[in-house]
Amino acid sequence: MNRREFVTAASSLLVVKPSTVFGYQTNSIVRHGLLGCGSRGTAVASSFASNTSAQVVALADLFADKLATGRDHFNQLNTKLGHDPIAEAQLFHGPEAFLALAHSPAVDLIQISTPPFFHVQHLEAAVAAGKHVYCEKPVGIDIKQAHHALEIAKRVKPGQSVAVGFQCRNAPPLAEVARRIQSGALGHIAAVSGHYYAPASTEKKREGEGPDEYRLRNWLWDRALSGDILVEQNIHIIDLANWMLSSHPVKASATASRAVLNHFGNCSDNYQVTYVYEAPSGGNPIHFSFASTQFGSYGFFDAGLQFFGSEASATAPYSGPVAITGANAWEWKDAAASSQQSAKFAADGAFQDNLQFADRDKERAVIDSIVSGHALNEIPAGVDTALSCMLGRMAAYTGHTVTWDELLAHGETYELGFDLRQFA
């Protein structure tokens, strides 16, 4: 164990008085319910169970086969960790499974890992039921959902933690370079460059399924279900830019197209966006040039940011050196958390390199907020980043520059277009 790992481990050992937080003792297991048993949901819940005091005690999914696969996985994991298997009464499937999970007295924390179109609906149910929540990004795929989420944020109770899955902020190398950038190490920031280049997602197909089920199982290809690649996947880099600049863009111009993909769906396979941020000191604006791709089967993956300031520049990639060049020169040194090798794309988000400890440290922060009573409410920040991505998406779709105020006034909405009750 190196020094950083020791500090991280020590900080997770809370010394608290034996008081009750949300109806259970602060030193007890946090009972975890997973909503959405896909690959990412399963990976995150498994990480919670392995790295924190959370124990997966309930599962919910629209589809019975996904629920069964999740049950088998988590029963094996619980056995390995010395826990009981999941009770049959805590397995919920169908279009109202999210409500059953929200109202289960056996659950303290709900992890929302459903397709993005449903995040805000599921968030509302979990918050209303008084549960702690870990909600995957994005917090809304259109303007109507974003406004709804902000209303939900006002109803979060004292002591109730609601976290959003921007785990990259918790990656130790990125957290440290962010601290330095925010403290002024680069001088006046003039320009930022970012990218997210990823391979195509793979098809999910089940014998005998109808067109609506096919859409749901391949939600990454569907604009209404995912929000398009800028809102669903590229959002991590946009969030890091917003966080490190301590702001959000005031306008954007963009292009996007479906230049390579020819399978089912209507999502773009590439974006080029120019965001403009107001300078914190009122000087010249900051321009952020972002590019993304999501196609190809050759496995290429790369993501990260570069900041260019009057005194120095900084690199913040998923893989490779995290460093400042120029004044206040610095480089992250930790062989366990970064490498010079190219990052390998992980469909479930379980990256190595600079993000190796991102999920773990995010999950520990969430659990610590619950057991300490120092609750989180990350909904407003999550909405802010989601809107930033929608700003770029609207600029690309309309073909002209869109301002933040124009975005909010637009009232953009997406509809599912079919009834989920057919899957009851």
C-alpha cells in the first residue's frame, strides 16, 4: 500500500457517535438496491459491494432475463463476501419495478442505472420515498427533464444523499490537477481542447423480441433513450471541463453527423463542438474545442483534456501523463494509477490507468456521506453538465450558434413513443 492508498483507506474509516441516520445505525451495512441490471449497473453495484459497507439486497429491471442474470451474479458475489443471497421478495421486474424498489423497506440506497430517458422519473420516485440515491449520468436528456430534476433537487430531505455518477472527478490524478488549475496554476486560461474517441457499441438481440423491446435493449443507438452520444457518453469530458473551469458554457456552435454507422438507430457517430465560457475575471472568453467519435470495430479509444493558460498548460487524459508544463511545473506520479499505455475502452466504464480508482473513491464518498450524515445533493451540478451537453447537441442539430438562455427557453422535449405496460 502506497501513501496515497493509505490516506484514502484511513479517510474511509469514520469515527462517529452511535446515532441513527435515516433509520439505521451509522456503523451498520448500507442496504443497496440496484435499478437496472445491465453491464454498467452490475459493474458499479459490484464495486460498491466490494469497496464499501454497501450490501446488494435488492434488484429491479424491466426484463425478467436481466433480473435473473443479476440475481445469479450478486448471489455469487454475496456468498464470496460472506453475505446472504438476495431474498426473492426483493427481486422486482416489469414497468413498475422502480416503484416497488423505491417503496421497499429493506433498501437504504438506490442505484439508478436504467437508460437515460428514465433517469429523472426514477430519481423522483427514489427521492420521494426517502431513499439515498446514486444516479448515473445524465440527469435528464432534454430541457423538460432538466427542469423537472431541479424541482426534485428542492425536495431532497436533510440528511438524504443524492449523488450523480461523475466518478471521473474522484480519480486521484484528475482531482489533483483540477485543484491546481482551480488555484490559478495556469494563469489566465485562454483555450481548452477535449476529445472522446470510442469504438461502436455492440448490438443486443433477443429471439422473438418486438421493435419496442429491441429499442430498449439497444438504447445506446436511440436518441430519445440515450440523448445522443454527446449527452450520454461524451458528458464525462464536458463535466470535467465545467468542473475545472468552475463554470458552464454560455454558447456553443457545433456539427454532428451519422457518417459511418448504418445500423438501426438515429444517434450521431461524431461531434465537433466549440464551447465559449466567460472568463472568471471578466477578461477574454475561454474557448473549448471538443471532438468525439463513436464508430468502428478496431478498438481505438482515447479521451481527455488539455488546458492552455498564460503561464502554463495542463494535460488531463484518461490514460497517460497528468501534468502541468511551464510555470508551476508538476506531474502526477503513481505507477499504480496511471500508465503510458493507451487506454482500453470498457463498455461497462471499468477503466484502468488514471481512472483506476475513480469508481471506488466515488462510491466511498457516497457511503461516507450517508453514514456520517454529511449529505450530498449533486442534482444541480448534474443538471448543469447535462444542459451543457444539450447546448452542443442543439447547436449541431440546428446548424447555428445557440446561447445558454436560448437553450433554456426552447423547451426541447423527447417522447418515448410506446407504452412500457406491454412488458408487464
